[in-house]
Amino acid sequence: MKKIIAIITVVVVCTGSYAQQRPIHSLYMFDPLLINPAYAGTQVQLSGTAIYRNQWVNFPGAPKTFTASAHSGFRKARVGLGFLAANDQIGIHNENSLYLLYSYKIPLSKFDKSSTLSFGIQGGFNSLKSDFTKLNPKDLNDPFASVVERNMSWNFGAGIYYRHKKFYAGLSVPYILNNKVIDSEDLSSIAKQSRYYYLMAGYTHKVSKNLKVVPSTLIRIQETAPLSFDANLVFVIHEMVGLGGSYRLGDSMVGMFELQLNDNFHVGYAYDFTTSDIRLYSNGTHEIMINYRIKIPSLHKGIECPSYW
């Protein structure tokens, strides 16, 4: 398996890459900031989220991703500000990123304050470190075997997000520039970061006093790659517990759990049951989330925070 990972890594670096490049999350519906900057400030209150994803357990060199985000509403919730930081590891590659986000919210009705349209932008950088010394080359005299390559690139993106008390939808392109994955005089590579288009939507249906059903979907359109989508269904019990699952086209089935511990803390867990051929070599994927929200009286005075669901 180590030889397989080495081969995959070399192919990605020395040729073009047409596979999934950006990290995929299963709990993104609890932190849409991961894919759409227009979501910044939508919850009004200060909200911070951390997510750790360990993909394809027991598969050598498999992806491990940690993200941290925070955002809040300002100026009577018309403006949203936030940041998104991440560390993504796969094989010999380790990438850190930091993006700042801004959104502006427009009420669509004087009579229904829950109906709003937000426009958002983000800008930041990705810093990639590729340590080729971790490989076990067949030719010990390979001049690239001792190379530790570093590459920094800047990027920006935009999105729109519509929210109603029962429905939401968004369209975003969070990373617009097709930067080179590795830009070096020592290594020859034509691999570039692909542009992604995300289309998301969800609806909250109240079945009874203590039960809600929340169907949602996310469509990913990546340049030079097949279309991918998630179909999700979450049952919310007593406004405290969320139980549900997802189907990810050609990749996995996902079971998820979310719990509201109190007015401030939410935790979540997802397990991906891999359906592709990788299932023969891994034990699935674990994803853990913790979210903290607080209303700051001096900042959010007189403004109602939307329901978590």
C-alpha cells in the first residue's frame, strides 16, 4: 500500500490532477461557512466551529483535515464578518490555509424579517509543503528524493445565500483562481487547483411539536471532473437531538448525530461507510464537530438569533 500511495503522489505532482482536490466534509450543513462565504453572520450571534475529519482509516497517507471557523453579525446583523482556517494532510503533502470573509445581508420583505439574501466574498492564502524525503524511491540517486518543496498561493471567492425560517439555498465559488499546485524550478508539474461550484439547499418541515424533518442537498461541480452530490435527511427531536444520514454519489453512505448540549454548545459526529473500492483497504471515515455560540448583548442588542435548525 505504501508503494501505491507513493505512485499516486508522484502522479498528482508530475502530471495533471483531475481528482477531488478540496476536502469534503459530511457535517457541512452545520457549518456552511466551509463552502459559502455569504453564510457569514447569518446566525447573528458569535459562532465558532471546529471540525476534525479522519478519512479512510488505516489507509496509509489518507487525508486528515482540521478546520476552525468563527463569524458574527454586525451593524444590526446586516454585515457578517468571519474567518476560516484549515490544515489538510494527504500523503507527503501538508497544506495550511487562512481566509477572511465578509457578507452583506438584504431583507427581502418588511413583513417577514426571516427572509433575507446575503452576498459574500472571501480572500486568503494556501501554504503547501511537500516533503519528498518521506518517499521510498526505487532509484536512491533520484535528485528529487531529498526535496522539500513549499508553495504559497493567494485566492478569493464569492457566494450568495438565501435564508427563510423554513428554507435556505446558496450558490458559491469559494476558490476562483486556478493556481498551480506546485510552482517550482526544481519540479515539473502542470497540476492546478480546480475551480468548484457549490449549490446547496435545505428545508425544515415540522412534523409535530417535538419532531422536525430536515432534507437537504449539496451539488458539487468541479472543473474537469464528474458532477457529485450529497442527499441528506436529518430528524430533529425535541430541538436537541439530530439523527440522520447522507448518500454521497459514488463514494459513501453517511450516518450522523448532532446534540445540543445547552444554549451555547453543539456537538456532532459522522461516520462515512465507504462504498467505492477503497472500502477494501480502509475502515471508513470519522468526523467530529464542536460548535460554540453566544449572543453578545452590546453587539447583538435587540436582534433575534435564528433557530439553530
